Amino acid sequence: MTAHTVAVPKAALSKSERSSFQQVHCVGKGGVEKLTVVAGHPKVPGAHEIAIRVEFAGVCFADIAVRLGMYTVITAYPFVPGY
């Protein structure tokens, strides 16, 4: 598998692209067909909080195991995977 990286200058992003984000939601137990990408807006940090920009994220075994139903830590769907 070959990874490709595309650099996008910040000036090329619209204001809405800079102020929005995407989350992966798991809508039930199963394969990758149970994952959906949902657009949203970041919350405003509260007192003693900071906002960070995540440009890349990975998937760990625990995320996959939860999606497949191997871990029973999730009691309600949809949920946002991540540990």
C-alpha cells in the first residue's frame, strides 16, 4: 500500500473549512459499513481548555475491536471511536 500526501496551503482553505471538522461515527456493530463521516463545528474551549488542530489520526486495535463488538464498553450507538 502506498501513502500519498497532498499539501494544501492554509490560504486555499475557506473560512468554513478552517472552522469545521469531521468525525467518524460508528452506528452499530459490524464492518466498515457501520462507519459514517459526519461534519460538525468544533466547540469553543471553556476555562482551562485549549483547542488543537488534528490533521491526521490513526486507528488502533481497540477502536476496531469495539466496532466489531469484541469489547462491550459501548452501550449506545452512534459513538465516536477513540482512546
